[in-house]
Amino acid sequence: MAIDKKMEQAFNEQINKEYYSEYLYMLMKAHFAEMNLNGFVNWMNVQMQEEKAHAEGMYDYVLRRGGHIELYAIDKPELKGSTPVEIFRQILEHEEYVTSRINHVMDVADEVKDRAALSFLNWYIKEQVEEEENVGGVLATLELIGEDKQALLSLDKELAQRIFNQPVIE
Ligand code: OFO
């Protein structure tokens, strides 16, 4: 059964949001590179790859369902602050927004009774829980750190350990 047009559009819009996320993290990566916080640079780099994988997962799914891909222009990302804590506050706010958009795609799947899409989207629902948890964890540490430069450098070392694992989205 071909994918419903409304469902297809919701996926295409979400693909755009995922690429916007990649773009936003790319901007943040450059910002941290300018601050010489290379662990944060690594964290952003992994995050960028994750966002690309999220977009590609939906892209492949639409094609597998016989749908049509439409790529929209990606908005210009802007930083809402400059310190690590401000950047991570922005990330948490952004990921909460993405969660609400994934919920919207789920709502459309519900509305058009697309059970395959509902099952596929479960992966994204769980992934958003993880994203918010990870980001919230770093943010809580940054809030504890305050002005302590030594503690910031040790967090930077910790973030340098993050590695990208290509997710299997199906
Ligand atoms: Fe794709 O999870 Fe972040 O935005």
C-alpha cells in the first residue's frame, strides 16, 4: 500500500528538521573549535553524524514505501549564547522541540492509520528520550561547574571520548 500523501509530507518536513539539526551542531562545533574545547568539538561532530543518520533513516523509509522525497531549504542556524552552558541550554530546548515534531509525525501516522510508520517511528521516540537525557546530563554538569575552568577542562576530556555508532533504523 502506497504511503499516504499527508504522511509523506510529514516525513519530508521532519527530514528537513533533522538536517537543520545537523547544521545547528555544525555551527556549534565551529564555535567550540574557536574556543579550543576539542572534547566539545568531538561531541558536536558525533551529534552531527547522528542527525544525518536520523534524516537518512526517514529518507530511506519514504523511498521504501514508494513515496516521493522533497527536500526543503535548510534554515540558517543561530547561536543563542556563547558559553558552554548557554549552548547546552539551547541544545536541550532544540531537542525538546525536535521531540515535539517527532510526536507530530506520530500523530499524523495515527490519523492516517499507518501502522508501519507508527512502528518505524518508535525508534525515533526512544532516540529522543536518549538525546534529551544525554544533553540534560551535560547541561547539569555544566551548571555545577559554574566558573571552574579546571572542571570544564575535565568535562572537555570526557566529551572527547564520545564515539559515533551508526544506528540501525528500521
Ligand atoms: Fe535527530 O535528534 Fe536531535 O535533533
